[in-house]
Amino acid sequence: MLMPKQQKSDADTLELLSMFESGILTVEVNGFPLAKVDAESRSLDLEAQGIKECGIKLSKLIEFETGEKGIKTMISASESTARRLSERGWSLALYDRGSTILKMGRGVSRLTGHIQVNLLKLRKILENL
């Protein structure tokens, strides 16, 4: 008999952001910036070089969050994450040496699913998948 997949609780990764009420948290890896959480501006900034330095693959993070693999899952998970970030008033940005690659959540148009991509930097997204 097949058991239905266990539903994720609301205590997920995005809920962790809500715990930040004030201040700024900055994480560096081997001298490279990785992440910056700014509670006042309600933003999470990620740096592609820091992600690469850690050996983190974005596809593995999405697989961990959703429990599923594949490009279709990555796209639907990204849209869902962007919508939930926007609902909570948070934005997430992925940078390549300070230049925006991707932005999602608050401040990005609903027409694009709360996701904005710099097509000139698309190669960097693919490298981090």
C-alpha cells in the first residue's frame, strides 16, 4: 500500500526569516560573501560566488525543500517561494559580484510570478544549479 507524501508544516525555511525582527546577519565563506539577512529592509541577499565556494547546488536545496527532483519541480517551487516571500513582505536576491542575477518576492511584479531574472546573467544561474 502506498502512503501519501507527508505534508510540510508551515515551520519551513521562510518561517525562519520571520524570526529576524531587527539587525543584519552576514555570512562569509573563505572570504567570499554568502548571505546577508537584513531584518529592517526584509531582504535576503545571496552571492553566487559564496554559494559556489560552499559547494551548494540550488537544485539540491530545492530538492531538499520539496522532496522532488526535476526542472518542472524547480520552476513550480521557485514560483511558490516567490509568492510566499511576497506575502510575507520579504525579498530574495541572487547576485554575481554585486550585479543582480535574480530577484524574487516583495517588490517584483505579480505578472512575472514575483520573479525577475537578468537574462544576461542566466549562465550564472545555470552554473549554480
